[in-house]
Amino acid sequence: MSVGFGLLKSLVENDTPLSEVIERGVDESYFEQAERSAFNFIKNFKQKHGYYPNLQTIEVESGAKGVFSNLSVEPLDYWISYVKDRKKFA
């Protein structure tokens, strides 16, 4: 399970402002490899178009096809706690 992709899926599916993630202290440094690519793609897409991209588009752009399929949509705080713990113990 990728906690970073879980956070991104919940962000997009709940249409939560990206600022809520950043205000909770999570920036691109909390994401690993393909997660980071997805985070930056989502951020840039949202700034350019005013809405979030489709999950399948994110998978293609980040090179992580199928990564969202087994992840549930949860409140941001659920995933943020895992992302922060992962970075703290990395």
C-alpha cells in the first residue's frame, strides 16, 4: 500500500483544496519517487486548469499505472498521519 498515493487519491476524489495538505505540513518532500511525480503533476494541473485531473491521467503521468485501484478514499488526516510517520521513521 502506498500511503502517498492514498493521500493523493483522497485529495482528488474529495476535491479538497491542495492548500489543506500544505497547511498540515505536507509538501513534495513527503512523497517518494512516483508519488512525488504524481503530486507535482496534480499541483501543476490544478493551477493550470482549475480542477483536478482524472485518476487514470495521474497514473499515466506518474508512471504508476493501477496504483489507485486498491486504495480507499479516506479523510486527509488519515493518510497524512501515515505519510508523516513514514518520513519520520525513514
